[in-house]
Amino acid sequence: MTSTTTRPATSKDPATDTRPGLLLGVVLAAQFMALLDVFIVNVAAPTIRSELSASGGALQLVIAGYTITYAVLLITGARLGDLIGHRRAYLGGLAVFTAASLACGLAADAGQLIAFRLVQGAGSALMIPQVLSLIQRNFTGERRVRALSAYSAVLATGAAAGQVVGGVLVSADLFGTGWRPVFLVNVPIGIALLALGARVLPRDAHAGPTRARALDLPGLLLLAAAVSLLTVPLVLGQEQDWPLWTWLSLGGSLVLAAVFGVYESRLARRGGAPLIAPRVLRIPGIGKAVLWITVAMGVNAGFLFTFTLHLQGGLGHSALRAGLTFAPAAAVFGTVGLTWRRWPARLHRALVPAGFVLAAAALLAVGGLLRDGGTGGWGLYPALGAVGAGISLAFSPALTGALATVRPEDAADASGLLATVTQLGQLVGVATFGTLFLSRYAGSGAQQSADALWATALALAAASAVGAVAGLPRRSR
């Protein structure tokens, strides 16, 4: 019988034996580039709206269209990598992403930009699950732990860095191109990574799909429909004042999610290949990690989105100044994500709850400093750094701990699951906390914006507290 498992690279593979740093650098660079595009458009949104005469709904879809297809197709991308090979899937996704970035940068109207953003998200969904799978299959022992720590830092830092890079590129207005460089910058980087990836990524060791790992099309359709019914109303509901169809869509999402769970369980019992192997859900720590990652990414994305609206809308900051304001959070986030493994081992179990507590306190500090409608003074930057440290501690150890014991044959399913959770957490965070902020801010000045931000900071701190409590060990009776 033909083996149904993708064979990990051996120690004789030159990519993993002599160039592990280059391999890791290539995959994480593409990961970082794709993650930038989740948030880089935020600070470019006012310019896009002006130059393309985009409606509010169209602008929302420009921003969220990427995340929608990204979230819907991530698990599909993970399975395709398992079927056709992680190297092929990674390079194919990178090629699609790069071509779509060029098309976005050349878009003539909002409709074209929305369409190309959807394609961009699809390219990322094919590429990004392969990053984690390639790490899982080509690094072992302490090298894998270090690689996963770097992965966690890149994954989380990309959100804040997107704000900074977007502000710099829009304010630079290179050759009078306005917002277009936020997309066009991906093109030369993507081409360089394609050339390097073709040289350093290990060759796929299997010939193709087998029956046991066949694509679960009914499962894919159910999952895609459930996620679409969840994400679309979350994106458009606020602007349209939550009409009946948004609530019906959210209810339908819950129904289809339940149907998906039942179908996948029955498929597994029949000996089929469900989209997410049930054994992955039984891996110790995966359930708690899913909750932690959802809360951490929801808080992170909700804060970045609403704080950007306050800086540019309420305080009238330029795109450059707004973007650079996030630099402390981005720098601390990345530093903590890369170094927490070196801290005393006895502290590691408490890092995630402690991170949520720190994030809650820092978010309240940021909201309090800006509550009077001013700029917050010198104390704002340490507070922003503390936000970055807290969310990084809540996210990075949770992700690394959940994946450190995943077997290579489960890498594709685990990476698809956790990457999807990351994206859904971000989308729900933007929709939930963004709705709270926008419902209290009608664009009438700095003080009203500050009041809306304070209410949002309270909600973000409460969500962080939920994450902290969820991590407390249960006492046995």
C-alpha cells in the first residue's frame, strides 16, 4: 500500500543541513510580507478613498477583502500543501500573491482593487500554511523551538509593522503615486523570494496525493460557507446599520459550523480524510492555545484599527506620524517574541496569563493618557511598548507551546487550523472593537474620538482579562 504521509526532509537535504538560516529567512520574509498586507492598507485608506472616489462600503471591502479570502482558504491551502507538496504550494502561492500585488498597485478603480485584493488573499492562503509546515518538517529539537519563536515574532509583529510601513510609503508619495506603493513594494521582494526559494527550499519528497489524503471537497465548501457568512456581515454590518440579512447570515454561519463539525466527525469515523484531523484537536494544549490566540489577535487587531482611526481622524495626524506612532509597540512585540525563550524556564508557564494582564493594564493606560483629547505626552510611548510586550507574551508562547509537540504528519492540519484562528481573531477584533469605536465617534472632533477610544480601551482590557483568566490552572477537587 502506498504511504499516505509526506516524508520529512532528511539530514542530508542540503537546504536543511547547510542552509537552515537561509531557508528560515526566505519563508519568514514571505510570511512577513503577506502579513503586512493585512494592515498596511489601514493608513492608506483615506488616500485610496479620495483618489478612487470609493464609497464607504467599497473601502471596507478593500481593507477586509484580503482577510476574508485569507481566512476562508487557509485550511484549504494547508491541505493542498500536503497534497501537492509544500515547496510547490509555497512558491505557487507566492507567485499569485506577487502578481496580485502588481495588479492592486495598477488598479484603475475601487472595483478592480477589491477583486485583486481577494486574489491577493487567496495567494497568501496557499503560501502561509506552508511556512509553518516547512519549519515543522525541516527543523528538529532546539532548532525547531528557535524557528517557531522567530515565526511567532514575525507573525505578530507584521500587524504593527504594517501600520508603520504604510504610513511611510503613503507620506513619501513616490513619483506622485500616492497609495500605490503599499502594494507595488511587494513586487520586487516577491520576485527575489521566488528566485531564492527555488534554490533553497527542499524538494518535495512525495509524488502527489493519495486516496487517504484526498481533498475533502464537501468539508471545504461547508467551511468556506460558514466563514464567509461570519466574516461578510462583520465587515459590512456597521456601515449598513446591521440590517436583517447580517443577523441571518451570522445565524447561518453557526448552523453551517455545526454541520461542518458533524460531517467531519462522521468522515473520520468512516476512515476518510477530514479537513482537520480529529487527532489534531486532541493534541494537548491545542484547545487552550486556540482560545488564547483568538483573544490575543482580536485585541491586537482591534487596538491597531481603532487607535489608527483616532490618530488620523480624531487627532488629524498624517499617515507618516500615525504609522510611526506604532513603532514602540512593533519593536517591543518583536523583541519579546524572539527572546522570551531565554527567560528562566520556571516563568514560562505563567507568561501567557501575565501577558494578558500586562496588556490590559497598558491598554487602560493608553486610553487614559488620550482621554482628554490630547496627544498623550511622553508617557504614551512606554504605554504603547507595554501593549506590544503584553500581547506578544500572550501570543508567542501560546503558539510555540501548542506546536512544539506536533508530529510532522500533523503539521499541515495544525498550521492550517492555527493560522485560520489567527486571521479570524483579527477579523473579529476589527469588526467588534471597530464597531464599538465607530458607534461612539461621528467624526466631530478630537474629544469625541478620545471618548470613543476610552470606551474601546475598556472593552479591550476586559477581553484581555478574559484571556488571563482562561489561562489559570484549574484546581483539582
